[in-house]
Amino acid sequence: MKIGYARVSTAEQNLDLQRDALMAAGCNRVVTDKASGATAARPGLEKVREQLRAGDTLVVWRLDRLGRSLRDLIGWMTYLEQEKVGLLSLHEAIDTNTTSGKLTFHLFGALAEFERNLIRERTQAGLAAARSRGKKGGRPNALSKDKRDLAVKLYNEADMPIAKICTMLGISKPTLYAYVRAADAEENAA
């Protein structure tokens, strides 16, 4: 079965062009969304996911109607492949039910992975360069040394509820626990 998905970004835009193209392509059903591509919540797309079965084909007018980014598209392609569902993009003429369509999409995936690896390498090189200059990465401590010591002391005394310690010092529970672990590590190292 062919299930079509159409999306427009704003309520003022019209779905007719996409809907007509999807029906002409032989879709048995067309599910629509009126939401920006940047919006993560797209109820129509979730409805499509629920309806698709092995052997079906998801049909879109253009790939950008399906995913917000190349990473999104690769995620969808991986999901569709696992579920044994084909993808047909009318505008780009990509049909993953064919060998050449699969090749095209795998090339997109390889390029996306290459880009992610380049970003990771650049990030690691930048962090190493900063460390060599004596810069320390990470978030600065929320409290001064004295207040951190007070937080650990109050925690260890166990007279005050943890929530009250956190509220009084304006920190979260994970931050308090991190300070306690760091103090324990310092104590054990000494």
C-alpha cells in the first residue's frame, strides 16, 4: 500500500498541490500536517508511522517535507529500512524500492556520517588546543569554594533535608551530589 505524507509550514499555505501529486502517484491514503519543519511534534507524521506496515511505501512530494535535516532523513530512512517500508520522493525521483534509489539514499547517509565525523574531529582538536593553552573546559562551579564546603558539610551532617540544602544554596540535587563526590575524591586522594 502507498501512504502519502504532505506538510505545509503555515496554516495559510495550501496542501492541494502535494495532495494531488500524491494521489496521482497512487497513494491509497494521504496524511497531512500544517506545521513548520523545525517543529519536532508533527502529529500527522506520527500517524503515518503507526499506519506503515512491511511492504508499504511512504510517498512524499519532496524529501524536505519528511525531515528537517539530513540527519532527520537518515533517521527516517533507517527506520523505514528496518520496518521493510519503501520511500518514494516524487520531486527528487528517489525510490528506495529500486537499487539506484537505495544507493542514492545510502550516499546521503555516508555524507551525513562524514560531516558528523569532521565536526567531532574539529571539536576534539579545538578542545586539545584550548587545554594546551591552559584553558579548562566545562561549566564553571555554581558555588564558591566556601559554599561548596558548606554544602558538603551540611550533607554529611545529615541534619537537614537534601532539598532544603539545595534550596538554601540555590543548586540542584545533582550539583550537590557532584560536590559531595568531588570532596570524597579529594579526601581519598590525600
